[in-house]
Amino acid sequence: MLTNYLVLLKRDQFGRDMVSKKNKKKKFHSFQDTILNLQKYWAKQGCLILQPYDIEVGAGTFHPATTLRSLGEKPWKTAYVQPSRRPSDGRYGDNPNRLQHYYQFQVLIKPSPQNIKKLYLNSIASIGINYKDHDIRFVEDDWESPTLGASGLGWEVWCNGMEITQFTYFQQMAGIECKPISVEITYGLERLCMFIQNKKNVFDLEWNNDGVLYREVFYQAEKEYSAYNFEFANTNNLFKIFDMLEDEAKSLTENKISLPAYDQCLKASHVFNILDSRGVISVAQRAEYIARIRNLTKNIGKVWLESQS
Amino acid sequence: MSEFFLELFSEEIPAKLQVNARKNIYDNLKKFFDENEVKIKGQIKVFSTPNRLVVYIEKIAKSINKKSEEIRGPSIKAPEQAIEGFMRSNNVKKNQIYKKTTDKGDFYFYKNPSKKINTIELIRENIPNILNKISWNKSMKWGNHDLYWGRPLKSILTVFDGKKIDYDFYHLKSSNNTYIDKDFEEKTKKFNNFKSYNSYFKSIGIIIDQDKRKSFIKNELLKLSNKKNLKINFNEKLLDEITNIVEKPKILLCEFDKRFLEVPKEIIIITMQNHQKYFPTFDKKEKITNNFFVVADVKDKEGFVKDGNERVVEARLSDAEFFWKRNRSNNLVKQVSKLKDISYFQGLGSYFDKVQRIRKLSAFISDELLISKEKMEIASSVCKVDLMSDLVGEFPELQGVMGGYFAESQGFDNEISLAISEHYLPIGMEGRTPKKLYSIALSLSDKIDSLVGFFGINLKPTSSKDPYALRRMAISLIRLIIENNINIKIRDLISYSCVTYKEQSFEFDVKLLNNELSEFIFERLKNYMKEKEIRYDIIESSTSITTIDEILKIFKKSSVLSKNIKKDYGLNTIAIYKRCLNIVNSEINEKDEINSSPDPGLFKNDFEKNLYKKINDIRKYFSSAGREENYLESLKTLSGAKLYVDNFFDNVVVNDDDPIIKKNRLELLKMLCKSFENYFNFSKIEA
């Protein structure tokens, strides 16, 4: 997964060159244009453009359109933006590179196409990165998600030494061997835009072309959620809520309704993340909680797969 | 002779997998050609770039002659069906088989004629199987295919003597084409030999041969750094890794803002090497500079690559700088109580608990090492505080080191700062061992506390698993003692450590723990000695009679004996001991109790008296040697008894008619053995 490490930029001349030929007037793509361009590009490649999942998740991978749809034999192609929450990465808006809430752009294609590298390189060209002028590298990065019971092999894509994308061939999901194999491409949108717009601070990103900055949209949220995640979340209640969600997920799984069960599992996972950032989970407990979530995912994966045949 | 050339084109294969695949495919092919007696002049060469795995044999026999072979069929008594089956399977007629008598009976035989087989056919038939046998440490599937490979395999080029070899490998068909652009698999190009392939890629800047690529990178780096008066500490691992992640290396000299040089250099180096795969540079005085080298895989026409990499480093360093400024002024002492919130391990308390135990243990050690107890206690109390810093969160490998920096910038005594900085060292067999007493004491206390704790809650390593790295910890402990010449009684430390746990109400079975942990440390000591190439029989004997309190002594004696065992004083010492021991053992009477105290009044001649005198000299030597014992000197002293022993055996009959005289002589020999055992039990040593 993309770590929430965003890189800042310094020189101006760089940004100028990032302009695509059609948009000569504009200096660079705004945050919202970047999203629109990626959506347009992947739609043209036949991907269904979906909307974000309406439950807090740690990454685009958790959207059922990726986790569950990567299981089974039916072909599937999708792209969507997913707000991602990592409570312990919050910095009260003080750090120019770290957020507890940020956006991922997620692409999932099953089976993975032969020319996926080409498709990917053209996608970054569509947002203004001309790969021929840059040092684009596919650097080993194997991925594992203990809570999803998932693993994959792939790379992080570096552009001039900076990680801009995560590129993964899923091998296992919810403890089930994938066949056929899906390929997942995850762009960290803030980081990518900081590169494109040549910004040092994520809050200085231009959201649109009319001068609205990322700060106006999210600064207060970062401050308040950091306070919630680190100081005010009621941990006694959260521990109880976790247990309740787990029970609910189990009973729904037993009743073979996989999608609502998966929702409970996602909620439990987010509650766990908050507890973790509140620092009330010991090392040993941590492993235990992760195993509990994994068990839920595995059983839900099985039920979902059965429902597909 | 013919040429064989194979290229496997794939998406980017990680460095380690490439190295492994090169070796694997070489071994498999070598074995195959050897088994089939295919002659090869020169070497099988295997090259790789991230996308291309290439095999090239310049001269391989065009064909092989399969010698005529006699094939045994069924017994002559076998039913007709079996005989017909034999003929059918070898495709021969009745008149081509014959009977022959062997020592197992009479059988039908068939002699197949010698046969010429074309190598190209042999390869065509077997290559899919050979490719299938490449064992990847980690492999994957993709799309709808069944093949497992390091990363998706896209095409196979196979050429023999200018002609392509056709075969199927899973969903792929071999050809004499390959993709020429690694990202856009569109344009292909035909190659009928390796030379044209290699020179084509050379013309577009790609170096296929990894050895050439490596020396190119190294030479360029040297050239550029010399020009700029910079030094690079070549890290072979990094150089190898970089060699395997680029195909057309271009070296860029980059720089970052000088203000970041205020950040501890370890952070700068880790950021450069581990995270970004850059080469940091140093000036003549070994001080780190703000210049660094990037090995890019593209020509930096527009200067974007240089700019981009500089930005990445500055972003990372400014993050680190932000944390450094924030963390270093954060008072270490005031933070100690916050360690209560961090669990060390379930059943072993918090880090605060651990630090309290280490403080007591290291104070105890400070008395033994004659260093300031007060300083020791300060160092122990704050040594784990850096675990709560942002920097150690970001750079976990810098635990301790960061604590040292914080202590230094907050004005702690130098010895204290250094002790904090070094208290995780040494890390197993690797790397350096602290040399300063405060560092040694703190490291020892930390390790003893961990070992005792984990053994106490019964989380001992098993033969295959050691999740808490306790073996490594024990090795570190042994190295601290041996490499620093420290005389310290480990059993006392273990006992005292148990007391510190008990004071916090962690109750362990102290006796069991002592036994198990001592045995565990002993086993590690044996391993350590093995690494130091001490002979196995010496290791076994050295550890059989004493306790782990004697680690230093055991090691020193064993290594002196191991080094000198073939010299005359080594050989003599062992020979004397064994000769005497053998006589005592064979002549000893069950009723008699030999307690190595001969009665000088019973000696009948000077040979006995002289030997007795010599043994007493040896005893005196050992009792005066004490802690300062020089083990080579001891060995020489022992071998000095040779003349007296020889004279004794040449002139004295041990087996005297008078049982009292006989017993007295056995007492004398036993006394010698006992004295020798002051050094070592030589009985199981092979000279």
C-alpha cells in the first residue's frame, strides 16, 4: 500500500513542463482535474467508473469492488476514487506530508491484461507526466494485508526516485487463491498532485483552477480528526463496538449475506485502527485483533464466492 | 561447434530474484548438458537485466554420438508376452535380440546401435522442462495463465546456429523475436545470434552483461567522485542491487541543501542508501557532504531526473529535520515515566519496568568493572526513551543511536551518550562490538534482562523458530565478554536479574531458568567457537567440565590449544597426559581410591622424585598465574614435563610387586593428570 508519505517539490520550471499539450494556458492540472482525467482515461479502457465506498476504509483495496470482485472467475474492470483513513498518520495538520485522511485512485482489472504497463504509463501521461523525460522505475514491492488475508507481488512505481503508484498482481484474497489474477493499480492522489503541481506542502495543492486550496477543504478536518483519533475517541465504547460489529458480521455470514457482513467487518477494522492510534492496544493484542478481522474476511470471502456460482 | 542463445523477456524482475534465477538456470543447463555428454567449449554464460534473462553458449557441439548400449530384457524363462513387449518397446525384431548369461541368470538382450543426435533436437525436447525447473524464491501467476514466474514472462527467444528453435512453454511459443522496448511490448526485432543482439542493445545504451554493467557503474562513480574530490564508501550490497535494477545506467551528481547536514549523519545515510538507493559522499576527513550520486536508468535530457531526485531527498530530510529538532530538545529524563505506557512484552511489564531492572543490573555490573555506578544508572534510566521519538518511529534501525544523539545534545556525559548509542551492539555475529566499559555494561544488562525474561515466561527458541532473536542476543553477550576480555560471572547476573524481576512480582522458576539459560548460552558459545574455527573436539572438551562463568577462559584456552595443537608443545602435552591417564585407568584397582596424593616417603628413586618435583612446579605455576594466566605459557609449561615423564617411564616399572609402591606410583601419575586438567581435560582430544 502507499504509505502516507507525500513528497514536496521546490522548483517552478518543473511544473511548467508538466502541462499537457492541450492545456497550454494552464500551468498544471488541479487536484480535481487529475481525478477527472484519470477517470476519463480508465473509462476509455473499459473500466466501470464507480464511486467511493461509503464506509471508512484504510485503502482503496478495501472497497468491495476490489476485495470481493477480485475473487472468482468473472472478468471485472473498475476504477474509482477512495477516501482512505489512517488514524495514526494524523498530525493535526502540522506536517506538510502527512494526513489521516487522503485520496487514493484505484484501478482493478481481472484478468490482468498483457499490456498493463503500457496502459499505466499512458495513464500518467494523461495527467501530465511524460514518462520519456523521467526516470520511471518498477521497484520490487510485495504486498500483504494481514486483515484481508491477502497478498500480491508487484512494484512501487518510482518517478525520479519518488513513489507515485503501487502496482500489484493479487495472488490471494480473503485467504483464497485468485484465479484468474487481478492487477491493482493505486495512485496516491495528493502525492501525485504535489509532484505535478510542484508543491512542498499538501495543504497548498490547488483543488480547482479558481484558487481553492486543499487547506480550505481539509485543514480543519485534519486538526479535529487528529484530536479525535489521538485524544478523544472513547476507547471503552470502541472496544465494545468492536465486539458488537464482530458478532454482527459473524451472524450475517452464517446467514449467507456476504455484503452486509463485509460492511460490519470494514467498520470493525476502522474501529481497530482508531483504538490502535489511541495507543491502547498492546503488541500481543494487536496480533489477536488482526486475526479476528482476518477470520471475518475469510469467511465472508467464502460466502461471497459461493453466491457467485 | 554451434551457438546457443536464449532470451526470456519479462516484466521487471527484482534484483534478488534475478541473481537467483541466473544461478539456477546455469546449474540446470550445466547439469543437463553434462548428463547428455554435450561438449561445450568455454562457459555457459548467463546475463540479466531487470527485463531480460539471457543464456549464451558460444561453442556447443552440434551433435552428440550416443554410444551403443546393451539393454537387458526379460529372463529367458519369461512368458512370450513379456518378450514381445520388450521387442515392441525397443522397436526391434526377433533376430535382433540375443540370449546372454549374467550372474543373475539368463536374459534376453538387445544392443542398440550408436546414434547421432542433433543438439538442437535435444534442446527442443528438453528446454521447457529445464525452464520449468527454475526455482524462484517467490513466484507469481498473472492473467489467466498457469505458469509461475518471478514476474510476468512475455516472450521467449531461442536460437541455435542462427535458426530458431520452436517449442511451447505454457501459453507461450518460442521464436527468434524479442520486444525491444521494455515497457511498450509492441515493436519486436529478430535476432539470429547473440552478437547482433548484444551490439543492438549496446547501440541503444543497454548493457546486457551484469558484470560489465557493475564495473561501468563503479568506474563512472569513481571518475566523477575523483573529479569532485569526493569519497564514496562502496557498499557492495548496494552496488549489486543497483546493478540489477538498471539496464542503461547513467550517473547523476546531485546535491541537497547544506542545512540538512545538521541532521545526524546516520539518518542521511539510511535515507540515501536504504530508501532511495543513492550513494552518499564524504570529504577527505570522512565527513558526509551534501553531494550524492544517483544511478538513473534514463538519460536526463531535461534535467528533470536530477531535480526530482534532489526534491525527494530534501523532502525526506526535511521531514527528518522537523523530527530531529522536535525530538532532540525533548528532555530525556522527564520522559522516562512515559515508558510506563509502552508495553515491553506481555508478562514482562512495560519498558519502564525493563529500564528499572536494567538500571539495577548495570549498577551491579559497574561494581565488577570498577566504573561509576551513578553514570551507569543515568545511562540505563534513559536508554529506551528514544523508542518514543518520531525519529526512531521513522528509522527503527536507529534505535539507541538516536538516543545517543539526544543525550549528547542535552549535555549528558560523553560516556553516557555513547553507552546509550551503543547498547544494542553487537548485533549477533555481525558488526562491531562496543569497547567502552559503560557501553559494555549497558549492553550486557539489556541482553541478560531480555534473555532471563523470555526464558522466564517460557518463550524459548525452538530448533526452527526464534521469533525474539534470543540466539542472536546470546551471541552478542558472548562477544561482549570475549572480545573485551571481561571477567564476569554470568550466573550471578542471571540470578540477580531474576531478583529484579521478582521485585516487580514477576515470578520465575529460578533454578530451572538458570539451568536452561546456562545450557543455551553454552550452546551459543560452542557455535561462536566453531565460527572462530576452533576444532570440534576441543570445543566439546572445553565446555564439558566448567560453567558459563568461565566463558572468557574457555574461549582463550581453546583457541590457544586449537592454534598450537600441531606444534611440539601441543603434541607433547597431549601425549604426556594421555600416556599417564591410560596407565592409571588400566592399572587401577577397583578397591583402591586414587586421590592424586602420592607419599614422597614411598619414592624409591630419583625419577619418581624428579617427576614429583616437576608436577609441584606446575601446580605452583597455576596457582600463581591466576587471572593473568597466559595460556600459551601454560601449554608450554605443561609440555616441559616431557623429559621427566619419559625418564620415569623409561626407568620405573609402575606395576611394582609391592601393591603399596604400585599404588603410590599411580597416585603420582594421577597427580600429574589432575595438574594438567588445570588447563584442560585432554582425554578426548585427538593429537
